[in-house]
Amino acid sequence: MNTYISGFTRGRELLKKLLIADLACAVFAMLTRSTPTVMGIFSGATLLLFAAIIYIDVKFCRCPHCGKVILLGVLAIDTCPRCKRNLTTGKKIKKGKR
């Protein structure tokens, strides 16, 4: 049993949770348009969560091997665009398998 979790995997999981919370706050802000104070609170929370998403993405979502920041597609890709290594296992991907 491997108890070590890489920073990339931890960052990816935290990013998923923050995206869900950000989406929920944005929906609540749109649903509470009749109450400006509550809408302002949810809108502010949405902006703060978005800033946290950007910070987590830059801080933790890096390739563990080459250090390249992966901004777009961090939840979808399995291999690093620069060094072509698997982001979770670290194995080099062959040229034919892409």
C-alpha cells in the first residue's frame, strides 16, 4: 500500500473541490439576486475561490519531474506536455502511445 501522495495529485484533488465550491457559490449568487447583500457575499466568495484556484494551480499543479506548471487541462491530462512522463506513476510514455 502506497501512502505517499504526490503534491501534483494532492493539488489536483484540491482543485476539484475548489471548482465545485466555486460553481456552487456562483449558482447561489445568481439565485439570490433579489437580496443584494447575500448576492454580494456569494459573489465575493466566488471571486475569492477563483483566486484560490489560480494559486493552487500555480503552486501545486506542476509536473513532478520537470517542474512545468500545467495550467490548462490539469484535470484531464495524464502525461506532462514537456517531458512526456505520466504524472502519477512517472513512467516515460513511448512515442507511439499518445
